[in-house]
Amino acid sequence: MAVKKPNNKAAHTVPTDLRKALISTPQARATWEDITPLARNEWICWVTSGKKEETRSIRIQKALSKLTDGMRRPCCWAGCPHR
């Protein structure tokens, strides 16, 4: 099953590594599909804003964990600067 892209032109494109992680984690994917395009943008931007590959990988794992627990937005982050 593919991760649906939001029907909103302002939404970021889901990067391949995050897309694969969401597809392989059904509970996280369920939350992902239920959140707003703005919330998806924030998760995507939070993951991709890490400068090192290691940071990005850690953020993907944290995002999966938090989405699995039902968290709808990244906590304690200023938010997507592309708003």
C-alpha cells in the first residue's frame, strides 16, 4: 500500500526514506493518513532539516515512534519555515 500524498499543493513531497518507513509501519501510517497536510509538512520538514544522514535517520525512527503513539505533530519544534 502506498502512502497517500495530501491533496494540497502546499504539501512537501514525502522523501523516499520516510515513505518506505511509513509503509513498513502500519500504525504510524494510519496516523499519517489521518493528519492534515500542514501536519505532514511539519513532519517532513522536521525529518529533512537534519544536516547529517545520522540525524535524519534518528528523526525518521522518532517520527515513526511518535506517529505510532498517535502524536500528530513534532513536539518542541518551531515548525515548518515554508508556511
